[in-house]
Amino acid sequence: MTTAHQSRYLAELINRFHPGRATYTEVPGMGHDLARYESQQDYIGRVPADHPFHTGLIEVMMTWRDALLG
């Protein structure tokens, strides 16, 4: 697992070499496996089949796509 701070740092690092290419967006409740979790503890003790796909990712992707297309 990574922290939000580490992910923000990665986006900043990428943008130092390629300005404007990276964006950090957090989807609350989404685990690294793209499933929905109630808490970080829920994620740590997970049984993957018990957690549905987090649709928040689709919303973020559509917003990104719309911004690219103008």
C-alpha cells in the first residue's frame, strides 16, 4: 500500500520532468484493487470477492477524458 502523500509526491516528480502530465486524484473508499472499502482496516483485512468494484474510478476517468477532448 502507498499513502496519499507518496502518490502526490509521484505526481509532482513526474511533472518536474514532464510538466502537466500527472494529476493526483483520490477516490475516497477505493482500494488499490479498485474495489470499494468502508475503511483502511477493512481493506487490510479484505476478502476480495466480498467487495464490489468502485464506480468512482469511472467518474474520474470520464472527467479526465472530457477535459482532454475539450
